[in-house]
Amino acid sequence: MKQQLLIERQLSGQIKLSQIDTEKLIAHMVEEELNRRKRQGTYNGKFGPVTHFFGYQGRSGHPSHFDCSLGSTMGYTAATLVQHGLTGLVVTVNNVTAPASEWRCGGVPIIGLMDEIPREGFKKTDLVVPSENVELKAKTY
């Protein structure tokens, strides 16, 4: 676990969370606790964890109807852009608070979203898409 926390970081400087076996850490901690309880005589069961990593997508709830509609729309838009020879773009869907028939789809050049963010251990010319924290108390959220 310590080695996983010290691995090479993302270009943004953040830890690569998808490379950390948190599910194995939790299983280990549960096993340690159950062993402690066995020594105290308060537990006599067996523990045989089977862990699996589903990635970021597997850590959320089931997609809503909106999620499915947005995902399908984005996929269709991406295919349409590629079909017309428009590559190097990130799909955009605007007006998503309106009915789906009023959504407006398009693409934005990915280079327009990137920025030079000097980070220790990375070249000055490395470009990244800066991450933004979600402010849970903001009006937009």
C-alpha cells in the first residue's frame, strides 16, 4: 500500500487513485479486526475475502434516466463528429436542463481545455486538463 501511494503521479500532480488497491486494504483491515476478536473469544467465524476492482465507474450508484440519455447522446455525437472527420474534439452537450429534444450538441478542441501547469517532476511543456473541485454549496451544484 505504501508503494502504491508513492508511485508516479498523474500529470496534474494527483495520486493515481485507480492504481491503489483500496479494496485489498479494507479486506486486510477487516481480517486484522476479526483476528483480534478471535483472540478475545468474541468471534469464531471464517473470513475469506474475494476482492475485485471495478474502477471509478463501479463506485457509483445505478445510472438515472438522465445519465443514460446523456451518455447515449454523447456517444452518438462523438460518432457523428468522427464520421465527418472532426477529430481532436471533446463532445459538448448544452441546455441539458431542457427536454432532450432541445439539447445542443457539438465539440470543443481539446487543446482549448489544456493548460501548462508547472509540477515538480514534469516537463514545463507537459499540458494537462486542469481539474476543478466541486463546490457542494455553490449555486451551480
